[in-house]
Amino acid sequence: MTSVPKTVDAFFRPWVDRWRAQGHGVSVAAALVDAQFRSEYVDTGLPGLGQAPGPGAVVAARALRQWVRDARLDVVLTNTATASALVRGVNVACPVVYFCHGLHWSDPPVPVSGRLARLVEGALIPRTAGVITMNSHDRAWFDRRSETLPHMHLSAGIGLDLVEWPWVRRAPVRKGGVLRLVWVGDFSARKRPEDALHLMRLLHDRAIRATLTMVGDGPLMTATRDASGPSLAVTFAGRVPSARHLAAADALIHTAAWEGLSRVLLEASSTGLPSFGYSVKGVRDCPGARSKGASGDVEALASMVVQWMGEGQVPPQLDRSMLDWRLAHDQVTEFLEPLAREASRP
């Protein structure tokens, strides 16, 4: 159950297919949205539920209880902040497990909105049958607040289809050659796209020739394009599939202030693409990625890139099999089954 139907398409379609192939009954519920945002995998629309809290919560609560009864659910697996808070706050008469893609606050200092989110999440722990986390910050937060809450940690998040993200052999950039960088994400305040431009200037100051392709769009895209200027070799690809841009690059630059667990860093690691980001929540834990410095410390990013080039441009060192989504799927299934069995006992 999720707030945003497209979350199912983005992350859980193969999970649902595999559960059904294994003989499990699966019902998928999400907010009622416009046709362009719907998912064919969502069989139950929940009126009143939105991506943000709102006055429809009472209607959504009734719809939730009806969904659990009609689908005869043994356990509810929920993600996205609004949906997960609502279903845990309502008595739906079955265990609710929170698949936490990322608690909605970053490393300290935590803003006011983050402090409020922490209060809400803390109050919901007694209503949570289990939690699944994907970064060390969130894992530690739950562990500090409850010694009895069933908790599993996925070190590679929901994983990837390794066939879709194959290893790409890359030749090192020769001395005096052009370093091809790529940046992928939303042009938003949290993703800090302007830092990628700052990095390009620092590399230029260090006599490193580089190009940058920025993939994505968002509210800061126009400002970022305007700030790039003619002196920087920056291309704006728009919101397009990133696979071919990752395959064509020598390194990925990731400038987000924090993440749940950065999917693009996992994709880069799977393809053998070196990646560099700040040492912040949801980045420092990504297998194969390099991280250094606080959010906004572009000098730290530049120093990592320069050091990596001087060391011979070694690709990520990791066992790719740990990124396979089937591994995470099996672990989550094993986590859910005993919770459902325990709740079904008379």
C-alpha cells in the first residue's frame, strides 16, 4: 500500500509478479489519481488518500479497513510517508510493516519539518509490526527507540535487475584526455544541482578537462542551465532514461544533501561506473560508491575525483550479486511470513 501508484511501477512490479508466482495472494492499494499517474498493478484505489496529509484522511481510513477486510489480508506492507503513517494510525486488524525508503529528515541539524516528522514516527512505533530500512541512519534511529520492534535492514535497498544494468568495461581517461561526468536527479534544493557546476569549475582550475551531462528536470533546471554559462561543457539531457548516459560516462557525480538510499548510485555500481557523493544519509551506505565531506562540500568531491584519477581510475569494488532484487525480495518475504502467521493464530 502506497500513496503514489507510480511507486509500484518504479520499484515493486517484479516483486508482485514473483510473489504471485510463488502462490501468495497480493492486493495493491494506492491513492486515487489522474489517469496519467495510475498503475495497472494497483487494484484498489483509496479515496481521500493523497501524497501529503489532508482532510480526506477520515474517508481514506474507512477505505483502508474495507480493503483489508475484502482482500482478507494477513499483513500490510506499506511505504511512502503519508500512506504509511495513515495505515499504521488506523486499526486495520492485521500487522502493518513499514518499508522505509527513507525517514523524512537528514543528518543533524534537523529542520523544523524533520523534528515534526520524528515526533510522528516515534508515536507510530507501537502501531508498527515491523520495519525495513535501507540506510544506517534510519536503522540506528529505529534501533534506539525500540529493542522489541522486528527490524530488517537491506544493505542494497530493493535491488536491481542486473540484466538491465550490466557491467560496462571502460578504458581509463588518458593524461590530457576529457573526463566524461554524468549527474542524474531532480533539479531540486535537496539534490543541489548547482554543486555539480561548482565541481566543474574546480576541476577546470586544477587543469582537468571534463564534460558534464545532467539528466533530469525540476524547478531548478532553468536556473542551473543559466548558471552553467558558455565556459562550462555542460549538456542538459532532460528527463530521459539514464542507462545510456551512465554507460557513456567515466564517473557519476551525486550532489544530494541526503537520500533514502540512492538508486542511481546502485545503478552506477552495477554497471561498474565510479560514483562520488557527499558522506550523508543514504549515500555513505551505497555499495561501491565513494563519499566524503558534508553536504555542500564540493571541494571534497573534487578531491575524490582527482585522487581517483591519480590512483588509476579503479572501478567499484563489490560483489554485484548483492545488488540483485531477488535477494532483497527473498529476505523481505522471510521477514513478512512469521509476522503474518503470528497474527493469524486464534
